[in-house]
Amino acid sequence: MSEPPRPAARRRTRTAVATLVVMLLGLPLVVWGAIGALRSTSNDPRQWLPRGFAETDRYDWFQEHFGSDEIAVVSWPGCTLDDPRVDQLATALTVSPYFDRVRSGPSVLQQLMQPPLELSRPAALRRLRGSLLGSHGQDTCLVLSTSAVGQDDRIAAVGEIERLAAARIDVSADSLRLAGPTVDAAAIDAESRRLLFQLAGFAALLSFVIASVRLRSVPMAIMVLLVAGYSTGLGLAILYFSGGEMNLLMTMLPPLIYVLSISSAVHLANYYRDAVAEPTPRDKRGPGTTPLATAVAHGWLPCSLAAVTTGIGLASLVLSKIDPIRTFGIYAAIGIVASVGVLFLFLPAALYLFPVRQTAAPAKSAKRLSGSNFIAGIARYHYVVLAGCLVVMGLGAWGLPYVKSTVRLQDRFLPSSDAIQDYRWLEQHVGPMVPLEVVIHFDKHDSQDLLQRLRTVAMVQGEIQSMDQPLATMSAINLAPRLPRGGGIADVAKRQVINRESTYQGLLATDFVAETEDEQLWRITVRAEAIGDLDYGRFAETLRQNIDPLLQQQRARGTYTGVIPLIYKAQRQLLQDLFRSFLAAFAVIAVVLVLVLRSPLAAALAMVPNLFPAVVVFGGLEWVDIPIQIGSVMTASAALGIAVDDTVHFLTWFRRGIDAGASRQAALRDAFERCAGAMLHTTLICCGGLLVFAASSFVPILHFAWLMVFLLLAALVGDLLLLPAILAGPLGRGFERRPVRRKLERLETVPAGEGG
């Protein structure tokens, strides 16, 4: 092996040392930023709402006039109207800074039975049934309105409920039944922290073990893992110093950057192993030609292109209307591109100062023969392989138009999770839990009096309750005096009492009535089942169709908002975001490949195996009847970029062989023998690291992990079966027509190695 002249060697040594020192000096800043990012976890339910839509604007308008509808529902086995612990816990929570208001079944029941309403107990019970009281008339709950302090730290707010329940009424956390947006967000926050501080560590450890085994060198595996670790920390530091925050989806940012950095590092490590195992012949060595220089010369173009195309795939998520998806795409793209800089700064410097001794595998010739036989088989039966892959793609493409999406509560948590079990219990014992808000607008200058408006609200509420769905309603009618129906003296007196200003002011204090400069707003809270098969979109539309004609007759109009319309809008938005971001990434990456391959036909052929994983996996979701989750949207564009990674490496070596004058089959065999090992290594390492997250109890993250694994495996099939079949057949001639890239690649064909 030729050695560079001593002055050049000293200069390169100083450069390598300086590079590592600079990276070491920057490490405290990277660690500080990474820790700051990890501590900034926030899962505000409002961030999942699609931006820029009328549904979201209406929801913001509703909160402006009626305040936040974020609540926590609390109950337990034995929580009945006669249980003194209900009032005891309500009293304790009333003074808590985490909650603005506490409403319980017993307290509201007493309010209805006392002056000025003085309802009978049976009448009061009927008004509370389904909202604060179970259908059997005994089981009840507490409804807590979460304060700004509680919304800032929902885990602490839920912890306060559990602490006070244990201390004041001797009810353990395991016995409590909790639901509502505050509880959901707290559960997601807790799962985010578990993902970051527990599962992420297991993922890193498993990736290191697999890398050590596959690379057959612990020092090399350590270097690869250091590249991935530094890149991950840098990505988090960029997030922190740019003012971003972690959320549940962003918890997948560290493992994604980690495994993709490992992928590029393993490819470069394999180039280095090949150069060490089979050095450049003496008569072809140039000044300073070393295995490391050869590895960097072979790897910089495909690794850089792979990072750019992966970044493009992730950056396409910026087209989403849902903020967590947008921010994930932006920071993931920045992190992946930055990881290439870390790779080509750290790994060459580390290998120069601490060269890894590589020994050829004893079965190398057998492996090369096996690879040659595999490629020969594909070349011989390329029509069969191509047809088989296209049939599988066709089946997947058939299912794509029918793919469903979901953001419903019961699809966010596993059926065995505490969250689902609590919701199920509460809906069985108290009533439905998912809110929809109907706001009736009355013109202030209209001649209708207060009684007439109350009757309109009562009529609409009765129409809602008559629908063929398990529903519960609550409005000012539930807290208002009984409406007179006759024309007797007593009824006339009641009308006069109801139309008093004091009655109206009392209703304003209930948070079910608000007013603007020109309108009176009367709110009806409708609650539907969280656990069940209710089609929220169809339900909201049916509600509108039934109520609007009634309101028109009463010279009023309605606004329909709340969680249910937003869930329906978000479900449709998920599919739109999925296809929009994927098509944008596909178009930009195709343009990049046209520029790199200098042939539209070659670029079109190269995109077929890159489409293979997304079409097969997402189309397969419809075949197995699994809906797309919010975490699934991120995988399509990411998978397209990842698939291009291996395709770029494979085509780079294939083109080098063609440019050097080799036959298509010889170039194909050389590319396969150089790249197949690295592709297999990176797929195993990435899948191993991601599979750890399949242990999450949050279904969107679980789906993200499994989808990424299947997409990576499908990408491996596309690059090692479908792509060689295309290149071996008549379509592969498109690559032979391409002019020789003498300017970009002046590398002679190096004897094939085991890795890529």
C-alpha cells in the first residue's frame, strides 16, 4: 500500500486531529441543545387541529366566546350521588391551581332543587342523566375545567387529581376512571417521555449490537454509532436553538435521524472495508492513494445524493396542514442533511487517526460466487421477476384509493390501555364523552323575549335527543326554571319571572350563554360515544340537516363546532397530506435523478423500485383493513427518500461499470456484490432500531415503527430484485445510451468486494 509523503501525511494528521477537536469542543453545545429539546415535550391537543380551515376557525371562535372546553372527567367504582367522597374531592380540587371550575353530579343536583328553580328530585335527575349522571340514576362523576396552569403541565394536573384522591378520599390512582382532553394529553406526554428516555436507549443498544455483528468489527461499529449519535444530538440541538418543541410525533425524530445516519455510515464503512481488503493495484496508484481516500472518493456522491433525496422526501411534509407533521418534516430534513456533514467530517478523520484492521472473510469467494449466481438467476428470469413484482405493485395500487384514515380516540390507544378501559367504563356508567357544540345565534334586536329563546333552545335540544344515537346533551335549559306551557295565572307569573334580567344574568354565569355586540349565543353541548362505530362525519352532517330548518323557522341560525367536526376534517386531511407530500417528494426526487443520471428514461426506470415499497405497503393496509394514523403520514415520504438511498448506491456502481466499458450483466453483478451487503446491513440495523418502538402503547407511534420496518424491507426487495430485473432486461438498455461521465467519475473499476 502506497503511503503519502511525510509532509502530506503530517498535514493530513493535523487536519484530522483539528476536525475531531472542533467536533469535541462543539459536543457540550450539542448535548445542551439536545437535552433542552428533550425537556420541551408538549402535546397540546390544539396542535393536532388542521390549520387554515373553516372548522378550525369556528372552533377558535367558540373558545373565544365560551372559553376553553378542555376538561377532565373523574369517577371511580362506587362514585354515586350518595357517596360523600364526591363532595370531598370536589372541595379539594376547587382550590387547586390546575382547575378553574369543578362541577359534580351532587352539587348540580342540589342547585337544581334549591331556589330559584326548586325542581323536584326526579325532575332534576332527568336533567342530569347522560351528562353528570348515569342512565340508572346513581353513578356520577366530576367534570373539571382545566386552568391555564393545568394546560401548561397536564401531567402535573392529572397527578394532582390522583394525589388528592388518594389523600382526601382514599381512592387509589388504579381505582380512578379518568377521561377528557387533559387526561389524553397527559397520557401522550407520559408516553413521549417513555419513548425518549427508555425505548430510545434500547433502540440505540440494539442498533449497536447489530452493527457490531454485521460489520464484524467493534471499533468500526463504535465509529458508526458515534456518527449516528452526534448527528442525532445535532438534529435535536437545531430544534432547540431554533425555538421548536418536542411532541409525540417529534419523539420519532431522534430514532429516525439515528437509523438514517447509521445507514449512510455503514455504506461508507463498507467502501472502506472493500478498499482495505482489495487495495488499488500498484500500477494504478496515484499520489496519496489510500483505502480511506478510495472509500471517500467512492462514497461521497451516493451518500450525499441519498441524504438529499431523503431530505426532499421528508421536507415534502411541509405541505401538511397539521402542524406536528409539518414541523417533523422540516426538522427531520434538516437533521438528515446535517448528518452527512457529520459523516464526512468525523468518520474519515477517525479512520485516518485510528485505522481499523480488516481481515477478509474466509468465505468471501463463496459469497461472491453466491452473489454472481443470484444475479445470473435474475438476469435469466428477469421477465418472471419483473412480472411478479409488478403484479404485487398492481394489487397494492388497487387498494390505494380505498385506504382509510382515522384520528379517533379509540384508534390512538391500544384496546388494553388504561385510557381505553377508562373511557369504556365511563361511557357505560355515566355517558358519552366526545363533545360537539351547537351554538344558536339570536339577533339582539329581534323581538323575541327570553322565554321564546329558551323554548327554541329546548326544541333544538329535544330534536338532538330524538336522534337514533346514544347521545347526551347539556345547555342552559338544564339549569333554567321549568318553562310554562299553559295560559293560567301561575304560568303568566312564571313567564314574567323568566323574562327578568336577573334570570338572564344567572344563565350567563352558567357558561352556556354568551353575547356579542349584536347577538346572543346559546350553547348546547352534545356528547357522542368515544368507543364505538359512530361515523362522526355523517353524524355531524345529519345533525346540521335536522337542526337548520328548525332554526330558520325561529329566525335564528346555528354554528356547529367542537371535537367531532375537527376529527372528521383531520381524517380527510390525513389522506390529502399523505398523497400531496408523497407526490411532491416523488416529483422533486425524479428531477434530481434526471439531473444525476442525465437521462429521463433512466430516471423513470430508477423511480419504479422506489415507488414499490410505498405502493405495496400502503395498498396492503387496505387489504388487511388497517386505517392510516397520524404517524403513518410521515412514513410515505420518508420511505421514498430511504428507498432512493439504496437505489442511488446501486445505480452509482452500475453506471461506473457501464462507463468503464463493462457489459450490462458484468456491471450489474459488480454493483450487486458491492452494494447488497451494505443494503442488508443498513436494513437490519434500521429495522432493529425501529422495532423497539413497536412496544409503544400509543398506536400512531406503533404504526409508524411497523410501517417503517415493512417499508424498509419492501425497499430492499425493490432494490435487490426489481431494480436488477429492470436493468437486466431490455429496459436496462436505457442506461447504456447515457454518455460517459468522465468529468464526474474518473475512477477505474475496483474489483468487487463484499459490501457497498
